Amino acid sequence: MGRKADPQARASLVASARREFVKSGLARARVEDITGAVGLSKGAFYLHFESKESLFTELVASFSKEMSDYTSSRERSTLALVNTVQKTRDAQALLALDAEEDRKLLELLWPWRDVCEVLISGAAGTGFEGVMWKMLDSQMARLHHEFEELQKSELVRADLPKELLGDMVVGTYLLLARRLVSLSEKPDFTPWVGAIQAVVYGGIGVSAREFSQVQSNTRNT
């Protein structure tokens, strides 16, 4: 009779692998280092996973699913609000929604920060090289669509190229995901969201009064 998989051992192996992938990169990570760090044998590893690549595939699939769900949900929420804001000409609702969604994204990235780091700089020479950029393409597409609708509704400046805005926003979050890797404790994301909004909305046409009001409301919640 074959050995039975142990959920606790599996969880330990996954946690150890995630640390090793960040430390060494996926190509250089060794199964014996992953197992040795948690006092398990290589046999225990192969009882649960076919390879280190199959383990990482599971992580990437889970992260990708969460990002896809988030992207779809945020786009629906934003576009549903555009018509209302267009009629009232009050951009506070849009700013508040963006603040909420930015916070959700940072909360989503926190538990996956190590996987992001490996995809960004630790996947060279493996089948995962370039996966992060494909994931970012979906975020770019969402931003392009949303910004285009906001421009049509005259809620933001019409002279800004949506492609440039997408590069700025996605690039910002890419760097923030890497910064999270160096943190041992989850930070307060409120000032992070405030800084992102100050940079983005300070230059695309939302009035200072509207921006200041939403910032004040955010700090008081």
C-alpha cells in the first residue's frame, strides 16, 4: 500500500518552496533544500508533487484566478458607475470606488507577493518566463477600456493617451508588489492608496476639492 498524502506536510512543503523560490529563483531552487528546511524527505515531496515546477504551477494558477476575478469585478463596478457620475458631474463616487478597489488589489497582492517576485525576477530560463507580463496585459486592457469610457464621459482629460496611463498604473503596482516582498508585516495600505490617487488623479482632471474630500473621508473610515 502506498503512502498517503499528508495535508500538513504538503502545506509545509509549499511554504518552504515559496521561500526557496524567492531566495534562489525557480531554476536554481533544489527539492532537497525545500524538504530539508522543514525536516522532510525528497520522497515526501514527490508524494505530493511531480516536480518543483508542478508546485509552482499550482501557485500561479491560484494567483491568476484571483487576479482574473478581481479584474472582472473592478471593471464591472467602474463602468456601472460611469453613467451615474456623468449625470451628476460629481466625481467623488468614482474616486471613492477607485480607492476601495486599489485597497482590494493591495490586499490581494499581499499573500501573493512572493509569487509575484518569482514571476518578475526569478523565472528566467523556465516555462514561467513571461507569464507575469501576460497577466499584466489583462490589467492594461481593463485600464484602457475604463479610461476610454471616462474620456468619452468627459470625466477625465481627453488629451492623455490611455496607453500611457495604463503603463503608469500597472508599473506602479508591479513595483509595489516587489516592495511587499521585503516587508515582514502587512502595512497600513491607507497611505499607499492615498499616494496612488494623488499621483494619478492629480494629473487627469479630477478637481482638487473633490480629491481632498475623498481623501478626508478615507482617513476617517
